[in-house]
Amino acid sequence: MWNPILSAPFGRDLELAVFDEEGAHALVFPCTRVREGWKNAITGARVDIRPTHWRDWAPEQAQARFDKPLEGSP
């Protein structure tokens, strides 16, 4: 279940959703909310994004979506 970005906790691995000109997308890597914004939870690099929603990072689910990105699409 997706949650509004304003309720995102600090210091936890999260899956983030962003909107761009093509629509809504979930990032394929976990991010951590820090005082300065967002960081890639794997590399520690700052990520310049404006996410709209979050949910807890579930590595097994994220990998399944990455391996089969079009599964379930019309």
C-alpha cells in the first residue's frame, strides 16, 4: 500500500513513486529519507527526485517487478 510522501519516515529503506511525463513509476532501488532530502540506500549517493508516495522496500517484490516489468499489463 502506497502512503503520502509527507508521512515518509527517516532512516528506513523505502520504495518511492515518482511522476514524470510518462506517468507514475516506482524506483528500482531503495531510498532513505535524510535531512537533506533522499539518498540511494545502496550507494549513499544523493538522489535529486520529487517523490509523491512511498512504501516499505521489499527486495523480493522489487526484483520480481524488475525481472518482469510488463507482466499484468494490457
